[in-house]
Amino acid sequence: MGHGFVKALGSLLIAVLVGIVVLWIALELFVGALKLLGIAIGIAVMVAVYFVAEKAIGKGR
């Protein structure tokens, strides 16, 4: 396992944690049929945070 793998794993962990928080907030805000929209927003934010974290951490590579 290289150093890059550890950094990628760190980015993924950050993205998952932020995604879980956003999902929880979205599910609290949206009810009924809008829960699907909340889940979609949470997943989109998780993906966006992953790429932002990868770019930020990747500068040190």
C-alpha cells in the first residue's frame, strides 16, 4: 500500500462522514416523497466533497 492509497482512503473517509451528516440533515428536512430528493442531494454532496478533498490532499503528492 502506497502513500497515495492512504491519502485516497482519507479523502474517502472525509467524504463518507460529510455525506452521512448531509444525509441525516436532508432526511430531517424532507419528508414523504421528498426523502428521495434528500438522499440524492446527500449523495451528490458526498461525491463533491470526495473530489474536493482529493484535490486538496493531492496537492501534497
